[in-house]
Amino acid sequence: MTNPWPRAIIHVDGDAFFASVYQAMHPTTKGKPLVIGWERGIATAISYEAKKWGIKRGMMIHEIKQLCPQCLVVSSDYRLYELFSQRMMTIIRSYIPCVERYSIDEGFADITDISRSMKLDYGAIGKLIKDNIEKSLGITVSIGVSVTKSLAKIGSSYNKPSGLVVIRADDTDIFLKKTDIGAVWGIGWRTVPKLKSFGLHTAYDFVHENEAIIAQKFNKLIVEIWHELRGKQIYHIDTAKKTTYQSITKTHTVTPATTDSNVLLARLLEHIEDAFTKARRYNYQVGRISIFLKTQKFTYETTEIKLTEKTAYPFLIRREIRQAFQKIYRRHTPYRASGCTLSDLQNTAESQPSLFHATNDVEEKLNNLYPLFDNNKIQFGSSLFDNRKTTKREKLSIPKISFDP
């Protein structure tokens, strides 16, 4: 069998993963609108049935109930999501030995040599993997196959849910024309307005711009993405577990846009808690926090908090966070998104202890409290910052899930 492809990269992406996992564990909820996030008061994951009602991530629970009274709203269970993730990766590895687990619900692999040994085309391999995952775990996944990671990501996003898209060299422009530049993997929200100001509104516009102009106007990362979308492999499969980060970002859209400072601050605190949770997972303390609000007109209000002492606990800097928020918030201005970026990260073992005894006492208590939160044994969301009552979590038993690799 001849193979005109220089390589073939597959991207496997779980569809509405958290919601799908819940539906797999509770079959009576399949086909019904479902939202994850009861314990936090906002939608953190949404089933496709809920999306049809206009429900979006970041919506308050009372907004969801007004929009769709029959929508089921349930609590998160990250241990369960991790279990499904591990078994999804096991299924992929039963076909492909070297798999990069990119996140809890997605992975990359190079299937060039697998195709030759199995004597199957790339689409057929993708279908084998997809069918096995969906049959074994009761969730759906979407798969993209192309010559680079960036193009494979476009493929997996193209026909959700349960899609399978193979992007060949001759078909690349068809998909790039239909991909907004903001939907390209690796292009952040700060870069999108600048790209569009140069008339680069789609991935097609972007890759057909002169390389010299891209290199002159943008940083190295954007140039790398430009090459990836043109079919040149820059990002290789990395099977090593990621253990270091330069920064950690969390952001979500506010739907509908709001001028309510309480809503915006609550959601911002939620993002900060999520970002710090990830930082603690990698044993980081944080020295710098950037927060932003995105307006309805797609402009940004940003500010930065530079900490005199690095910390792993946002509770210790709650006053600074509130002050920073008040600095960028403008009354009567509709905002459509909020978020934060943690930087100046330092391994906890390398950090110096605080000189202030009072802070040490509080930090010792937080050392005991936050592991319960990180292990999903308690849920407080932003209630460390306000006095809202927490909601009792629903406890789920996790039966053994069997599958045939």
C-alpha cells in the first residue's frame, strides 16, 4: 500500500467530557440537558443537549434554570473523570504504543507506522479507536487526523460530537477557510485582535500571509503555528508527563454579558481557585497574578498583582485580588469574559518561609484545608471569599468499567 503522507498525527478529543462521563454513569440522564457545576453555582461543563438551549459555560445556576427548567444540574467528580481518562488512554495505547496525553480528555499519537503494520488507512484506524472508546466507556469522542498536531486539532473540532475528520494535504484549504483564527490551537485571546487588525480573520488568511510579515509582526510561537497549519511538523509527539509550567491561565466566557460586579468577581475568583489548584498539583507557589475582564466590544481591562511573598493559597491574597478587580472594573460596562494568569512560579521546596508568624499560622491551617478541596472531598468555590452557603455534594459509587482493548 503506497503512502503519500509524510506522517499522520491523530488527535482524540472527548466530547463534552465531564457531562458525558456523568451520563455514562447514569444512563437515565442520556439525551437530557445536563450541566456540571452545582457545587460552584456556575456551569463548568455542559452536555450537547444543554447547549441546544443556549446554555454556556460560566452561566449561573439560576440563569440556567430560567432558560431550561428541566435541565439537570449536578456536582463535579474529578476522580471519576480521571478514571475515565485513564481508561480512554489505555484503549488508544492498545492500538498505538506511544500516546501523548495532552489533557484529561484528549491525546495525540503518530499513526504513520501503525497504518503500515495494520494495513489500514488512517481513517479506518481512527474509526477503530473511536468505536472502541464509545462502546467500552459509553461516551463519544471526536477524532482528527492530519500531518501536524495543529491540523489534527482542527479536524477533531470540525464535526463534533462523535466526528471523524481526515485532513489531507489537498483538502487543507477547505478546512482552514472555515476555521476562525481565534479557534486555532495555540493562538491566545491577546493575539486574536492583532491578527484580525491585519485582516487575518481565518486560518486560511493566516497561512496565506507572507512568512516574513508573520515573523516581523508576531512572536516565535505564532510563526510555529503558521508552519504547522501549512503542513510542516513543528510540534512532535511528547509522551513524557508534563511536570513544569511557565504560567497557568484560566478563563471562561460570561453568558450573557453582564455589568454586575458581584457576578464578575465571583467568576474571577472561581478562575483563580482553579488556577491555584493546578499550581499546587505541580508544587508551585505563585509570585505574580494577571487578571482581566473582556468587554462586550472585545476590548480588555487588565492589571497585575505582584506578590511580596509567593503563595499557593489565594485565600491569603483575597484583599489584593478584590483591589485589583476594582481597579479594572467599570460600572455600566457589559463584560463577556474574565480570567487570570499565574506566573513567576517557584517550586514549593525552593521557596523561603514567611517571616510573619501570623501568616505562618494561617498558612498551616490552609495546608490542612486545601488538600481536601484538591481531592474533591470538600467544595467551597469562592466561598472562602464570601459567606455563601456551600451545597452538599452528591456522592457517587464508581463501578468497574470493562472494555475490550
